[in-house]
Amino acid sequence: MLGITLFLVFLLLWALAWRYQIKLAFGILIGLVIGGILAQFLGPYNSLDEVPIWLPPAPFMFIVFVLFAYAFVAWYVLDYKANKK
């Protein structure tokens, strides 16, 4: 019963996000799809010893790579376009 209630609450929150902030709703949807795909390869673990060493810091590594890519675009590409004019 708790699972159904939580599902309905999160579905309601997603519907509100879809109504008021469609970009947020698309981000949630894309994250769920990526998480569903990755969950097939990162099966359930019975103890903490089975968890790969790279898995806990993976979200932080992803954020660092995204910020480095954004910094590259902001520093080199946009600066090149500004100096070209």
C-alpha cells in the first residue's frame, strides 16, 4: 500500500512539474529512463562489499565533467565568437 501511495504522490508531483515547468518534467523523464537502463547493469547488491568502488562518487564525477564541458564552451567558444566581431 505504501508503494502505491508513493507512486501516486510522485506522479502528482511530476504532473505539476509538467504543467508549470515543462523543462523540469522532461529532465525528470530523461533521468528515469537513464536510471532504468543503468539499473539493469547495476543489479541488486547484498552487502556493501559488492558495490563497485566507482559507483558512490559517480554522480559527483558526472557533475564535474558537465561543469568542465560548460567551462570549455563558455571560455573558448563564446570568447572566440566575441573576439571575432
